[in-house]
Amino acid sequence: MKPFNFLFLIFFALWTVSSFAQTTDALPLQLKVGSYNVGHFNQGSLGGFQSLKNQAQAEIQNWKKWVSEQHLDIVAVQEWNHFFDKDSLHHAAKSILDPFYNNIHFGTQNSWIYNGIATNFELVNLREVKLGGQYYVILGDINIGGKTLTVGSVHVPWQKEMHDGALETLIGELKKYEYFICMGDMNAKDEEQLRFTEAGFHMANGGHQGWFSTAASKQINSGHKGGADTNIDNIVTSPNIKIFNVSAPKTGLNDLDHLPIIADIVLTW
């Protein structure tokens, strides 16, 4: 190979790597994310899907259809069940999440509290922060262009003796990260959730688009479309992440317990 050609190839390779790194750092990254308290696939009661065996497979198809239609880049789940159905015939994650996501991680499996994260990004440095009793946030890191995006799936205790301390612990933990998305069941009144914005964070529910009721049973029983303190599921981000297009749609899946909270987000490097 001629010296000129060899030097040109070296220069071109270095320019390509440098340009890619600059592009990754400079351009905003848009993601669609969501959180869903799936209520143990039993409208918030333990035991998994309760109907007949042949109906369980049909209901799994409904869940897969919903997951596919949302095409979320990152999804956080709470009150997951290891098995989808009461007869323990169907492994829930393999049946519902595996067809769409390569990286699925769960925290400690407790009787009520079982949080997870599903994504096609590589998730590393997985850890848990305890929030009292069975409750916790599972965290993992995604490395993007030399930056670290921390992702969390959280379930905050509703019990009075643990609730305030859990919120303080969660806020203190999130303050450690330059870029983060923390999604889940906050079990908090509207006023309490404003503590996230007071800490300098952004949030989807109660943010610039207002409040979205996700406590479905409470909403139905009230006879209203929404109301104060029924907006308990949220997506909280670091201040360098913008939040758009928030929704809390009915799914036909767990609508007597929780509705999901979904948003488009843009990371500004």
C-alpha cells in the first residue's frame, strides 16, 4: 500500500470516530418511555390472572398486543407477577416482554412489590435502594455517547409511617445523577409529588400538561374523569430532559387498578 493511501485511511478513520462522538454528544436524543403498575395481572390483587386456562393464553395475547402497539424504548413495571396466571403455566416476562425486549431486569421479588425494567438498551450497574418494608427502586445505567443515563422503576410505600421518608430517600438518591428517568407508582398526593419539581426535577404527571389520573378504581368510584390525588403514577426526570406528549390511556388490561403513564422525552446533552 502506498504511504499516501495508508495515511489517508488513518486520517479518515480518526475523523469518522471523532465526528460520531461529537454527533452523539451534540444531538438531542428522543425516547418514548412509560410506566405501568400491572397489578399482578389481577386488577391489583395477588395471584395472577384468575380466569380459565384457555382464557389466560388469550389474555397474554392482549398484553403482547398492547406492549407492541406502545413501542416504548424503556418500560418500567410494578406489581409484576413471576407467573402470569393462577395456575403458574405461563412465565410472565417470557410471554409478554421477551418478544420485544432484549434486556429485562427485575428487582427483589416480594409478595406485593416486584419492580422491573425492560429495554433494548444495555442496562448495567443494576442496584436497589430500599424505601421501607418491601418497597424499593431498582436502578440501572445506560451508556450513551460517553454519558450515563440512570433509569429507575420505583414503588413508593403508601403507609403513613414509611411514606414521607421514602420520598425523601428517593429524591436524595436521584440528586446523585446528572441524567435520570425514574418511573413508577409514587403512591403520593399531588402536593407531595410537587416535591420533585421543588427539587429541580421535571415530571410528566403534574408537569406542564397538568395532571393525569392513573388510580383507575378511585377515579371510577368517584364518578369523575379525574381528580385531585388520583394521579399517583409518574415519570420523573433530571432537569436536562424535556417531557412531551404525556398520556394515561385506558388499556383494557388493568383498568380497575392502575392506568399506565406514558411520555416522549428528549435528552439535551
